[in-house]
Amino acid sequence: KMNLKGRNFLTLKDYTPAEIDYLLNLAADLKEKKKRGITGNSLKGKNIALIFEKPSTRTRCAFTVGAQDEGGIPTYLAGDEIQLGHKESIEDTARVLGRMFDGIEFRGFEQEYADILAESSGVPVWNGLTDTYHPTQCLAMLMTMREEFGYLKGLKVAYLGDGRNNVATSLLIGSVKMGVSVTICGPKQLWPSKELVEECQEYAKESGAVIEVTSDLDGVKGADVLYTDVWISMGEEKKEQERERISKPYQVNKELMERTGKSTTIFSHCLPAVKGKEVTEEVFESEASKVFEEAENRLHTIKAIMVATLGDMEEA
Ligand code: CP
Ligand code: NVA
């Protein structure tokens, strides 16, 4: 049996394929129980801090409901209403929160803040999105793909657009670890870094996944999943005009869905989406779109992370 108790969840780089598989199975189990009206007690009496420097609907609600379903007590802390990185160092805030809370979720700008919180608080820290990574999103995507196709290894996902952002980065790491081939298809300026691709090539050697980075839309050929994200991420508002210009050719539309050559291709997106920009309304609303399935799976996967790293599993 897998034991992840006390672990942080900062990036999927820190998790083995077997551990990711375990989290996906736990999430499926928790989902099935919840559908039958059964919740748990594994987080009973655990106080959970939810720090948000950036806005959130899905992540905030998933951590809140996920904690409550298992008997935990979430407390929302808006980044600008606590002394986070102003008046006091992150390290000091971490040491205070670690004495009051049993687990900490962090959403913000700097990945380093999440890392320092983890190092200095002494309690599990979960990354709810930083400028660099969005690892809980990738788990929800993998869960949704597994529900849809029944397996992961051997599937191909094509990610369109900003291949450097948090969602693309975590999608690449997590998918490749699980044997899902990834094609990043977007403007050259927004390709993932060479270092990241090289690191992921090492995971690919183990899993058999194939990584491709291209600006050619034929990169979607054979894809089982077309995935995209906003052209302008939180904090990048100044780059709007330039981003729109270079991202436009990578919009997910009906034509691009057909270009995969597969009738079974699904579409997904982390949400929130800007319809008419990175995806057309038509694809977003189509049968192939699994965006709300993935949004729901944020709850089950995030709950699984908390239960696995903080919960009393005998109670689960
Ligand atoms: N996908 C996602 O993280 O959504 P929120 O920003 O609403 O949490
Ligand atoms: N890349 C997006 C994801 C939002 C969930 C952002 O960082 O704004």
C-alpha cells in the first residue's frame, strides 16, 4: 500500500508514476463514494489554510468542499489580507501557519513562495497554481481522460497555444510520466523551455511517451485530446495585444478537431475559458467537450491529495 503521509504536492516532478496512479485511483474511489452520498472522516479536526494571492473558483471550491467532505476545517486567507511577503518574510509566515494549521494550500505568483512555505511550515503544502506549475489541474485532466478512454498509456494529447504557462508545464510533466504522448502546438515564442523538455524526455524514456513541440497545426494528427488554456494568464494582462496576435492560429475550432483524423477526440480546458478566443463556442459546447467533467474532477483529485498526504487513511 502506498504511503504519501506528510508529503508536499508542489510539482508532479516529485511524484512517481505509481504515486500518480495511486492518487487517481483514490480520487475515483472518493468520487464513487460521494455519488452514493458517502463522505469520510479522514481529515476530521484538521485545520487547512487556503492562501490565495490570485482569484479562483474551481481550486478554492475544490479545496473547501474536499476538506469539508472529509471532516476538515478550511480557512480562506486572501493573500492581500495577510502579511505574506510584506511586513514579514514568507518563512516567518510559514512558521506561524505551521503551528496553527495541519495543511496549507497556496495559490500565487512565485513558485518559490510555495517551496518556502513547504520548507518552513513543517506541514504538507499543496500547490493550487503558481506562475510555474498547476499540478492539481493535471491530475484532474488525467482522471477525466482515464474515465473517457479507460486507460492512459498510449493516448496522445495535443496542447494548443501558450506552451510555457503553468497549465502546459504541468500537463507535459504529468502526462509524459503516465505514458501519455504530448504535442505542444503553439507559437515558437511560447514553446516550453529546452530544460523542461529535456527533463520530460527522461520520464518519456521510462514511460514510452513521445514528446513533440511544433508550430505546425498538423501536430494535432492522431490526438485523442485537444487541450488549451487562456492566451493571457493571471498577471500577464499587459501582454494582451501581442499574445492575441501570435495565438490566434492555434484556436481550437471544429476544423482543428477534425484535423486529428479521429472521431473520438475529446476537448478539454482547465477553465475559465474565453470563448471565441482559444476555443470556439461550438467546440466548447459540443459532445466532445469534457470541460465540466474535468472541473468536477478537480474536487475528487484535490480531495485525494489532501486525504493521501494528511488524512488518517483508516478513517477514509
Ligand atoms: N482551473 C482553475 O484552476 O480554475 P480556478 O482559477 O477557478 O481555480
Ligand atoms: N494559465 C491560467 C490558468 C488558470 C486556471 C492562469 O494562470 O491564469
